[in-house]
Amino acid sequence: MKLASILSRIVILCFIPLFLSSCNEDDLKKAATISSKKLTLSRDRSLKVEIVFSDSAVVKAKGFAPILDQVNPSTGSKYEEMPKGIKITFFDPLQKPTGTITSDYAIRKETEQVTIFKKNVVVVRDELTFNTEELTWNQQKKMFFSPKGIVTRPDGTVLNAINFKAPQDFSSVDFEQGSGETYVKGDLTQ
């Protein structure tokens, strides 16, 4: 029994230098470098926010977000995040509503002048409804873009749209590889 005890102590003493040699100074330097590059954020949260978009003192749209986070990262450009979604109502010059956009999440990148709507995005206008999972508004180009979605018209036409784009007033739509179902009034044989 004494021999087994002595052997186990010798084995343990042999493994201690092995364990200690697996940790070296280079690992500690890497850890210190990584922790010194820690990203810090400044986040200001506002609740029940109404956003008004105007041009030449004419209100073009109003948006409502239950939560609006203004994020200022230590590196990179600042952005606004709406983690609980947003609803935007568009208006004509006489302040009559012309349409809406709703989504479950949105992010506005200030420097790029881009707003990205995600999750259950729905655009409603008199002449169409557009459903997608992602819609991007490019403020400089005054255009909306989406990789894919479904366009529904009041006459029952339903189109699957790839590479969807529309001007910011949705006065027209353009897409590629459309497929779907449409209805035609009248007789096609004439």
C-alpha cells in the first residue's frame, strides 16, 4: 500500500510541470491584447417615440416606435435601432395618409443614410401591398430595395418579386423574375 501511494505521488509530480508548461506568456499577452480592444457602446433609450419626416416644412411621413435606441459605438458610425419595430405613415401635400410601412425591427444607419426594416415587413398603399422579411430605404437614392417579397394588388393579383425596387413614394414598382397569378378584365380573344 505504501508503494502505491508513493507511485501515485510520483505520477502527480511528473504531470505538474506538463500542466504548467501548457500555459505560456504568449497566451497571457494575447488575452491582454484582446481585452484592451473591448468595444464600448453608448446607448440612449427612448420610449414611445414619434419621428416626423419633413421637407420644406411639409410633413412627408410620421413614424412611431415603442423603443428607439440611439447607439454610439466607440469605433464605427452611430445608428438608431428600433428593436420592437416601427410603423411609418406617409402623407400627401394635403396631409392625407397615402400608405404605411410596418416592421417588427428596424435600424437606421445615419452615416450611410440607410434604414433597414426586418421581420414581417408590410407596405400598404391604395394600389398595392408588399410583404417581405427585409426592406431597405436608401435616403440618398430615394428608393426602396428588397431581395424578395410578395406584391398583392386590389384586383387579386399576387406576384412573387425578386430584386424588388420602388421609389420612396411607391408610385411604381420594378422587380425581376416575377411569378404569380393575375386577373384580366374583358375577353382576351379580341
